[in-house]
Amino acid sequence: MHTEEIEYTVDGESFTGYLAYDDSIEGKRPAILLVHEWWGMNDFTREETERLAAEGFTAFALDMYGTNVGADNPSDAAALMNKTLETEGAPLKRFQAALDLINAHETVEAGQVAAQGYCFGGAVALTMARLGLPLKGVVSFHGALQTDVKIKKGDVKAQIQVYTGGDDDMIPADDVANFVVEMQNAGVRFDVISYPGAKHGFTNPAATARGEKFGVPLRYNEAAANDAYEGAVAFYDKIFGH
């Protein structure tokens, strides 16, 4: 397994992503871009990147906040997320820089790229699909589903999978229902998988301890996490003919 940190710049600012791929595989392969939770780049993001690399993809965890910028508590995480979202054009520019980087990588079959994100990252990935970026697929794990982006038929090029918690206090049922209507009206091929009883952050093993420490409704759900991961890999295998 080859892993490395890659520093790149966006509007003169330094960002550092995490690349992983199986260097025993010959030839080019599809790529998965990963977008981190509101905490920023961390061990969970890097571990997920390596898991996807072990499935035979080139995986690249992009950096939405900047080199060595992250948070270990909800107030700082919210501030970093909101600063990113409120900086005009920043999410698109930062995602596009990573998309360009991975499309140009020697192991990647250019144009065969999907994106997946967690919480904040799931919302970012879905926004990139709504903006019509050339992604084959987008997967959101417990990501926010509301958007200010107005889409119409033909705008979204990607197939979409959403994995959400049925008991997610941050992603209420109305948001899920509105997302379904939005996607159907836009003619998107999509799936929504809801896990009964699952809370926000259900894919991250650190979620339960964080939730208890800070008094926020986060909880890891091993069964949901494993099912969502396996579903996402099957989705990639399908859309890439992998």
C-alpha cells in the first residue's frame, strides 16, 4: 500500500490531502475523493482512504480547511465549517483543485472519479453533484441534505447514494423527504438508505465518545457503518464496472 501526504495550493493557501493506492496493481484505475467531517482531516479520514485503496481504487482525502487546520471540539469545528462555507467560491475551488489533482495522477483513469463525504463532507460532495461536476458517483454518509443550489433536469451528472440515520437529530425526516423530491424532479438516479435508530456520525467509531464528551447527539453504529461501507463499494464497482 502506497500512502503519502500531498500539499497543494488553492488561491495561494496551502492544503494537504492524503493519497492511498495499492501499488501492486498495474495500470490505471478509478478514483474516489473523500471529504472529511467538520473536524477536518484526521485519522478516521486517513483510515477510510486506505480502506478504499485496499478495494483497488486510488483514494484521495482532500483538505477543505488548510494544512494542519482542524478542530477537536464542536465550537471550533462549526467555526471552521462556517468559515469555509461563507468564503465565496471556497468549497467549489477547494474540491475542484483536488479533482484536478486526482484526475492527473498516474494511477487514475481520468474521468473515472467518484466522491464520498461524511457529515459536512457529505453535504460538500452532494453540492458538487448539484453543481454538475463531472463525477461518476457521489456517496453521502450522514451528510446534510438541504441546499441553496437550485437544480433542474440534466444538471446532475453523478449517480447518488445517501446513507442516513433514521434517528439523526441533525438530518430530520423532512430533510430526507425534500431531498427525494428534489432528486426525482431533477431526474437523478439515486438511492436513499435509512438506518432505523442510527444517530448522526454513525460511521465514525469515535462518534459515541465525542457525543458523550460534548453533549451532542452523535453515536457510532457498527452494523449501519459496515452496511453503508459495503453498499458504497458495491455502488462503485457497479458504476465503474470495476
